[in-house]
Amino acid sequence: MVSTDQLIICEHCDCVYRKTTLAKHQKTLCTRCGGVLQRYNGLTVEQRLALTVTALMLWIFANFYPVMSISLKGLKNSATLWDSVLALSLGPITFIALVAAIAMIIAPVIQLLLLIWVLGHALAGRRSPGFRFCMRWLETLRPWSMLEVCLLGAMVAVIKLAGLLDVLPGIGLFALAILSLMMIRIAGRDIRDLWDLP
């Protein structure tokens, strides 16, 4: 029987290749469809876990501290990400509020919790319970996590409102900016090497 440990399958066209060792900034592409097979990942399991725990702390700051505060003639108001979802739900486009909640709040935190679960066990050199379920959901949630879109929208709002009102970016906005960059670094990386754990 042929060992499949050193084989990799293109997720787009199911073509089978042999795994190769990559150097920094390298990736392997499928010759049939051009899909990415492997990317170099310079992070160890310890570094990925540390970044994921840090990102979870930033998620807490981004969700429970004001993204921005506005004031006009002595009246002051501040808003968090949850407040923006609630404001959308009160209007005629309640469905958009649900999509916004999934993209900005729910999908990122589920991704982070799943990564902590999987990486915590990987640190001990073994697969976590429910490993297949976790890995499938991590791939499923990747396109739904849109923190960078949320950040762009918040920055546009701050710039537009700055001409009309006194706008002060809050702790939540800074946490959201750093969290967006960290999510790109953590969740955007190839985690398929975790399948090689015993």
C-alpha cells in the first residue's frame, strides 16, 4: 500500500502532488488549474497560538469598547460594533444586520476559538478532539470573516463625520485595526500542516 503522508491534493481540481519543502516567500501552484497547493509558513505552533490568544484579547477590546465617539454642541455619543448591528436591526434591512453580525463579530471569534483549540493540542504534538470538524469550519469561516471591510467602513465614517461633528476614534477602532492585521496573518495562513500531526 502506498503511503499518502507526502501527498497533497489540489482543493480546486483534485490533482495529486508530492509535498515539497518550501523556502521563505515560496508557494507551490497546481499545474492544471493554478490553485495554491502550499505556502511557506514561517510561524511555529507556539507563535501561532500566542498570536491567536492576543487576537482574541483584541477582539474583546474591539467589541466592547467604543469604535468612535461623536459630540455636537455638548451632546456626546459613542458606538461599539454591537451598537452598529443593533442600529441596523431596527431599520427595514434586518437581514443586513445579521450578515454584519456574522462578518464582523461571530465568524472572527469562532475562528479564533477553533484555532486556540486546535493549536493548543498541536502544541502537545497531537490532534485535538473534533479535529476534522474544527479544520472544516476554519476553512468554511475564512471567507465570512470580514474585519478589514468593517475597519474600512469605520474609517470612512470617521473621515466623513469629521467635517460635520467632533469625532474621536475610540479604543475599539484601534483594536479593530490591529485585529484585522493579525487575522490576516493568522487565519490567512495555510494551516494544512496541522493535518500531519499524529
